[in-house]
Amino acid sequence: MKNGIKQLKTYLLLWSTQSLSTLGSSMTSYALVLWLYMSSGSALKTALLTVCSYAPYVAMSIFAGALSDKWNKKRTMLVCDLFAALTTTAAFLLIKSGALQPWHLYVINALNGLMNTVQQPASEVAATQLIPKEHYQKTGALRSLSQSLNTILTPVLATPLFAFGGISAVIAVDLVTFSAAFITLLLFIPIPEPKNGEKDRESLISSAKAGLSWLKANPLILKLIFFLSGINLIASAYNAALSPMVLSRAAGGRNVLGAVNFCAGAAAFAGSFIASATPAPKNRVKAICLSLFCSMSTENFLLAFSGSPVVWCTGAVLGWLFIPYMGANLDVILRSTIPAEMQGRVYACRNTLQFFTIPIGYLTGGALIDRFFEPLMSRQTDGSFLVSLFGSEKGSGAAVFLAFLGFAGVAVCTVFSLMLHSENSRKYE
């Protein structure tokens, strides 16, 4: 145990400080969702915050990964972090001057998404360089642990800060956590560069094609990525529906939304320990499929068909408990299969293919709720079939949409599980 900690000392320092900074950023994002939905009442306008973050991330990832493989990983991470902090500072100044408008937030999120496009593959390669191969599953569980802690702490910390100090107080905390992570990375984290090979002489287009070619030569991983892109479509549409449903219904509100998010984070937190302590499964691909099926077949239905915050929280627990286990196994497959000198390019291509459905899900989810499902439920008469299942208050349309997503999630998991089972997935044990 002590030897393992000694081997991971540098990575643990990087992981802990970057996780703290991510918590600050998550609190800002959460507060902005509250501010925009409470001021506009529109699920679509709120969903556009995430759409603007992911659109440049998806559009530019393939080329950004090629640049990431060419550039120094530490300098890339520092520059991207600093740029994101400057955009957050701009939001802070707009708030202080009373000039903040929704379009400002869309521009800021788009710029941050562009920086994250370059930073994310650089961070993945940096982590691989700092982690011994035998610790991949444990460090994958650690990343899930930090993500779940962020999910738990974000509403707990952001809600009272937002209530008493407004968005500016939340952003101030974000900037403090950024400073701690930036200084630590700058002064105390040496990140070795992988061997360059021929990639420095490749053109940007050739480098991007190399990542796609590697995925094409590994069809099981490519199918797994497309499976996850389908899951991301449903999950992002769910996220677009969750806040409008919980904030709008009589039994909901900001505190209930915070409680639901807290339970999701607590479940993921517990799941992180499960992922860390569980021995390697006989088949990692099958473990991923089963984990996602458990999530998709429970959470959406419990949120859709109940008006009870207790049931909503139960759904959040069941939906998130096995996600860290899925993520840890996916992380092992990718890190142990992709050569280190190719990881920036392959991870970037993975990002485009796996995450391009997220802005589509948010945009489609917000638009369908505002323009179809909520108007549909407002036209229902008392005692109708849909009213008996989902109620008639504002937010019932979002509940209908969540039920639809539940059935879609089960279908996606079933179809792709059969497809992946037909492949030779035993090599990823």
C-alpha cells in the first residue's frame, strides 16, 4: 500500500488539486444554470449553456488531439487553465457591473469548451505518463471518486453561496480553487513527455487521420465508443430535463434539486470505492454494458412516474451507483490498449465520436420540453391517461420526456450489448 502511494505521489498531487479546481468550476456552472432558468423559465435557454460548451469541443477535438501530441503537455494544460480563468474573471466583472446577459454566458462557455478541447487529451496523456500500468484501475476509480465528490459538494456548496452572495460569490470561490491548482501544476508537477517518434514531422491532417486509423483498426473499441455516444445522447437529454422538472414541480425547488444531485454524487462516491476494491472482471466490455443497463433501466423511470422527492433521490442513487465501475473498466481498456505516443490523437478522436451527441441531446431535450412536451401536457384534461401518470402541473412535460428516455436507454443498451457480445471482447479481460 505504502509503495503504491509512493509510486503515485506526483499523480495524486495533480489529481487532488485539479479535482479541487474542477469543483470550483462545477459550482459556477451549477449557479449559472440556476440563474438562467430562474430568470428565463426556459429549458432550451438553459440547455444552450452546455451546448455552447460542447459544440467547439466536439467540432475541434480531432485536430486538437493532434496538436496535443505535438505540444508539451504541461504547458498546454497551464495555458488552457489560465485562459479559462480569464473568461471566468470576465463573467465576474460583468456581474459586478450589472451587465451580464445570457449571450455573454454562451460566448464564455464556447471559449471554455474550445480550451478544454486541447486540454483534455493533454491531461489524459499526462496521467498515463505518471501512472504505473498496474494502478490503472485504481486511478480510474480515483477519477470517479473526485467526480462523485464534485457532484455531492457542488449543490451543497453552490446553493447557499448563490442564495446569500449571488453568482459573484460562487465565481470568487472558483477563482481561488483555480489558483491553487495552477500554482501546484506550475511549480511542483513534472510531467515527462512520451517519445515523439515520427509525429512531429506529420502534418495536422495526417496526425488526425492517424487517430482515426487506429480506431478503425480496433473495431471493438470503435463500437464501444459509438455505444457510449448513444448513452451520452440520452444522458444529456436527461440533464436538460432534470432541472426544469424538479424546479417546476410543487414538490421540487432548488433545495430538492440539490438533494437529487447530492444523492447522485453520493451514489457515485460509493461506486468509486466499489470500483477500486472490486477485482478485475473476467470481461471488461461486458462489465461496462451491464453497468449502463442498470443505470438506464432505473433512474429515468423513477423520476418520470413519481412526484416524490424521496423516489427521485432513490432513482439518482440507482442511476449513478455503477457508473464509476463502468468508467474504471473503460479507462483500463483505453490506457492499456492505445500506445502512449498515440493517446492524444486517439483520445481526441474518441472525444469527437463519443461526445458529439451531448450538445445534440441538450439542444433536442430543451427544445422538445419547451415546444412539445410541456404544451402537450398543458392541453390535457383532468383524468386523462397522461395526467394520471405524470400530473398536470408545470414540469409534467419534462416527466413524460424522462419516461421516453428510459425506454430509449434500455433499447440502446440491449442493442449494443448484443453487438459487442458478437465481437471477440475476451481480449479485454
